[in-house]
Amino acid sequence: MVAILKKFPILLTQVNIDEEFGFGGIASLGKATSDLVPPIFSIATALVVMYFLWGALKFLMSGANKEETAEARQMITHAIIGFIILIFAFFILQFLLNSLFDIKDFQIIK
């Protein structure tokens, strides 16, 4: 491995993405990830809420049809599970990254 790194010293050089490529102020992959996480959480939350409302509306409109009622309950259950997964992902990113890895500047809610 050392022989390969000595043969190709370009592998050890640090590249500043902002200077090399025109990505509009994105200097690193970490900066891009930090900029993308809050909108992704917002979109995912909106989708979970819409799926829950769709299941609730389907439940209300199903009437006495047991198959449609069961399908609507399953949609509502999936939406609740998705919301719980989003909550856990939020807490992992927001609090555990700060405490375990000393990442102080990462904030989902600004």
C-alpha cells in the first residue's frame, strides 16, 4: 500500500472543491450534506403527514367495507412508523452527533 502511495502522490493531495469546481459556494462534501439535510427532513415530514391524512380520509370514506378499512388502518400505521423513524433520525443527527463526535456547527433546526 505504501508503495502505491509513493508511486501516485496525487492520492495524498487535498483538493478544495470550491476552488477546483464551480459548485456555488460548496467547499466540501460535509458542507453539501449539512445544507441538504434540513430540506430532506422537511420534505420527508410533509410526505409522512400527507400519507397519514390520505389513510385517514380513506378510513373515513371506507364505510362498512372491511378490506378498505384494513388497508386504511395499515396506511395510518405505516405513517406513524415513518414519523417515529423520522424522530429517531432527527435525534441521532441533532444530539448524538454533537455529543459523540463533537460536531458543534451541525444544526437541523436553525
